[in-house]
Amino acid sequence: MTAMRADTARRIRLLAWVLVPLVVLLFAAANIHLVYVAVTSQPDCVPHLKDPGGDGQFRAARSAC
């Protein structure tokens, strides 16, 4: 029984040494992609009210168009 437990423990440690770096790498890659998209994208102007709106209407705080 002891040999089986040692073998199982070895497999679990190996799996952890493989999976943890993969998860960290995936997390880092997703964040790098998020920053890249945020920096390189420029949203187009959308139609909005130029004058102060009435009830239930919104306008841009500072229009870039």
C-alpha cells in the first residue's frame, strides 16, 4: 500500500507542477490581451444628445466627436 500512496502522491505533485504554471500563464496572457485591446482600440462616435436631456435622456459627459 505504501508504494501505491507514494506513486499517487508523485502523480499529484507532477500534475500540480504542470497545471499551476499553465493556469498562471493563461491568466497572464488574458490580461496582456485585455491591456492590448484597451490601448489599441478607439471606439467610434455614437449618436447622442448634444444638449442637456430631459426626463430619462442622457448625454455624453464630454463629447469627443
